Amino acid sequence: MSDPDDSDRMAKLEERLARLRGKDAKKPHQEEHYSQAQHAWRMVIELVAGLMIGFGMGYGLDLLLGTLPIFLVIFTLLGLAAGIKTMMRSAEEMQKRAETPDTGADEREKDGD
């Protein structure tokens, strides 16, 4: 029915396929790309949210008090400053997280002592 030679070839082919699939399973570059995109969107949303909250508060106060758009301008600028401050805090947090050593490095240092 089937030659023993064919079964050996099939076994070798299956081993080779398993090794190749194992290599493809790890895609750190692609995962890192999505992670960076998520961080970028987070920072953009923080900036826009600060601007919109400041704009809304200023517009509301101007509408309530019947003043010129002075509060709109002031609170929009304050919202921009708050958004930038929040963005910078997030960037600092991400940088600290990136600079911390991996757990594998910690385990190697413990073995050396």
C-alpha cells in the first residue's frame, strides 16, 4: 500500500512544517508595531480630550454669563495645556516601562550572585 520510504518522508515533512510553524508563531515586531500605535492613539486622544473639555467649559461659561468669547479662549488654552501635560506624563510612563529590565535579566543576575 504505502512504502516505508514514504512514511519516513512524511514524518520528516511533518517535523519540518512544525518547526516552520513554530518560527512563524513569534512575531514580536508586529506586536510591537501595534503596541506603539496604541500608545500614539492614546496620546492623541488625551490631547483632544483636554481641548474639548476646555472648549466646552469655556463655551458654557460664556453662554451662561453672556460674555464675549473670553472664557472660551482661556479655557481652550487651559485644556490644551492640560492635554499636553497628560501626554507628556504618558510618554514618561511609557519610557520608564521600556527602560525597565526584563524579568529574564533579573533571573540571570540572581544566578550570578
